[in-house]
Amino acid sequence: MTLTPSKINMFTFMKLPSAWWCGVRLQYIDEKKATTTVKHKWINQNPFKSMFWAVQGMAAELSTGALVMNEIQKSGKKVSMLVANNKATFTKKATGRINFTCEDGELIADAIKKTVETGEGQTCWMKAVGVNQDGVAVSTFHFEWTVKVKA
């Protein structure tokens, strides 16, 4: 059974309430791509009247993490997942609705396949790009996910 946006959004409500209250929602997921959305509003803004960088980070991480969770579920194995590193670049003020898309489903699928086959931990860098309503990139996040089959 694959994960759906409604299942992931319920997960954020139960397990990641700060992301949920800030308005982070998974909008789309398939085997290769996931898109999250978040709208700039009072609760998630910085003093400069744009979206706080950490809220962008939550939305970006969810777009990558949802793909990781989906592949783990498909594997049928118990696999741990953890962000080991991240880096971000901000190129424009984030106002309005921002959509973060990660298209690295195949990368994490390969990493999970390798950890299941070998039992050794694997790492995978995944990228999420946030674009505003005009289609302009406002930020790009890179997350290094580590996955390992649980003993």
C-alpha cells in the first residue's frame, strides 16, 4: 500500500504538530516525486514579513521524507531513516504559496534496495526546490538521508 497525501498530512498532525500548525501539507506523491505546499501567513513569518527559513525547511524536508517513507513501506522491511546533513540556499523572499518538489524517488529507492540487500547503512542526498506562485525559485534544500535495515 502506498502512502497518500491525506495519510501523510494526518501523520504530520499527530507526530509533527509544528509543521502542521505552520501550514505544511503534502500535496502530491508518487514513486518518483513528492510536492509539499505551505502558505506565508502570520504564524510562519519572520520579522521581515516573509516565510521563516525553518518553515521552508520543514516543507522541503517533508517532500524528501515522504519519498523515503513511501519506499520503506514498499520494501516491507523495518528501515530506520534519519537526516544526517542538510544545506540550503535562499534566492528570493518567500511570500504567498510556496511549493516544494523533490524528484529524487529513484535515488532513495536504490539506497533502500541496497540496505535491504546488504544490511549496511546507505546515504542519499535528495534535493527539494521551493517555488512561489510565479514559478520563481525561492529556496533550494539538500538533505542527506541515512537509511539502514533495523536488526
